[in-house]
Amino acid sequence: MTDSDGIVLVHTFEDGFPIALQNMSKPSNAQREFIFYSDRGVIHEFDAPLLENVGYVHMGLSETRVRNQIQESSERLLLLALLAFILWGVFISFTGRWFTEPVFRLTEGAKRINKGILDQKNRGHLKR
């Protein structure tokens, strides 16, 4: 943040305010967006006046850092989607078995009756 004369009041740069950006902090050089190429990567700087030109706010975003955050978020979303797909498959498998097991038992009983085996005992599957 700068005052109306362009003097930097507050900044968030760890190594000090970059010299190349000091000229950009002057009110006469304020732009809506400025792309600055530095040894730290590409920085997008946005300028906005405070109140009635009392001062200016300059906000710089590192393109590399933003891209890394997007990549990290994309990887997390992919992992979450894969996990959801696996859990859905397990759920479908158990549900399918639960629905089809009585039909399989009925089919096996019908096959035994068809073969003439009529001594099938109740094994606790069917209630009388």
C-alpha cells in the first residue's frame, strides 16, 4: 500500500520491496494490471485507488504460485473422485449380491427339483 506520493507504506515481500516495482507504486504509473517478470517468476500486479486518491493499493500475485495451487487442487479433486468411484463400486457390489442371492438360491432349488431330487431340506433360508 502506498500513500498519495507513491511512498510504500506496507508490503508483503519477504526480501524487501522490489526495486523494479518502486516506480510502479507512484500514482502517475498506477495501472489496473501490470505483468512484471522477475527472478521470482511472473507477477501480476493490480492497482486500485483508496478513497479519493488518498493512496493506492498494489496487489501482486505470483503466477507460479497460483498455478501450483491450481495443480495441487486438481490433484486432490482427482484423488477424491477416484476414492468416490471405488467406494461406489464396493457399494454396488454388496448391494447386487444382497439382491441376487435369494434368486440364485431359488434357481438352485428349482434345478434340483427338475433333476428329480425332492428331498431338499430347509436349511434355514426359508421360513415356514
